[in-house]
Amino acid sequence: MESGAYGAAKSGGSFNLEQFLKRPETILRLLSAVFALIVFACILTDCYSSSPEGGGLYCIFNKSDACHYAEGIGIIAFIGSLLFLGLDAYFPTLSNINTRKYIVMSDLGFAGLWTFLWFVGFCFLANQWANTPNDITQTGYANARAAIAFSFFSILSWFPLATLAYKRFKLGVDDFTTNYTDPSLETAPPYSSYPDAVTDNYQRPPFTQNSETEDGYKPPTY
């Protein structure tokens, strides 16, 4: 985890390709994009079969909506992975703390939601496949099992992304709380000290006389 505001330099930095490719977020986003691509590609290519009665295509996962569900979350996950990958590349050049905060919060929300959706998708696909009649499973058997497997792998890639995003968010909050200084305190002039009686030429109060004036006059004594 990089130091600084929300995991990057506190002021606008520069993009470093080597460091970017070594970041765990980069590796996990690429894996997530590949897994999502495999899931919806398997669904689209061989998980629909034509009905013998001529009623059109049906999903081989027990003729349910599991195919549509996997397609939907797979396509959005693929696009989201590439989008956040681009934001990761742009992130170090941002100097606005609020912009970084919104990006990290969006990353956290999206990764957390897709972890949950992939978990639901894996359970949905596995359950429907287990209940599919044998005469249907003969078509698209390999692709159906691959879609189930990579739905599970997607959980394993999106959950660490959510964890890393949460750590980046906490890092930004802690850094802001620790280093924040009220601007009014920085610009306010320092308090002036009470004038010193010696250095500030303190004057005697009026109507007091010295025991002896400058011309030598002495007040009478009684």
C-alpha cells in the first residue's frame, strides 16, 4: 500500500508504468476482466439451445434466467474492471483530495457489490445446473461448467479488490485526520504579548512628583 492521501502521493505525481503493473490492484483488475470475459463468452457461445418445438432459444441451466444473469454481471464487470484500471493509472496525477476520495469510495462500492453479485451468480448457476435434466446437459456441458468455475474465481478476485479499496479509504481518512490543520490558525497573526514596563517605555501616572526636580527645587518639609 502506497503512502500518502488515499494510497498515492499527497500532491499530484506522475505515472510509472513499471510500478503500475506491479500493483496488486492492477493484477486483480486484469484477472477480474479476464474471468468476466470467460463467463459471458461461455454463456453466449454454447449455453443456449434451440427448443425442439420451435419455441426459440432457452438457457441450458434448467431453462432458467441464470444465463441472462451471468451475462449481465459479466459484461458490466468486464467494463467496470477496465474503467477502474484506467482510473488507477490516472489516480497518482490527481492533486484534489476530494476527487481521490470519490474514486476510492466508488471503487469500494463497486467491488463490494460485485463480490456479492458474483457469489449470488455462482450459487444460482450451480443450483440450476444441478437441477437440469440430463437430456439438456448434453449441450454445452463444458462451457456451462466453465461459467460456473469462473464465476467462483471472480469472487476470489473481487473480494480482495474491495478489501484494498477499503484500506485505501481508511488510509485517506487517517491521513486527513492526523495532518489536518485549521487554515484559520495558519493565517491568523500571533498574539502580541503584554507590553513590558521596561522595554516599552512605561510612563509614570500623572500628578506624581519626584523628590527632586531638575532645577534643584526641593519641596518644603513640615
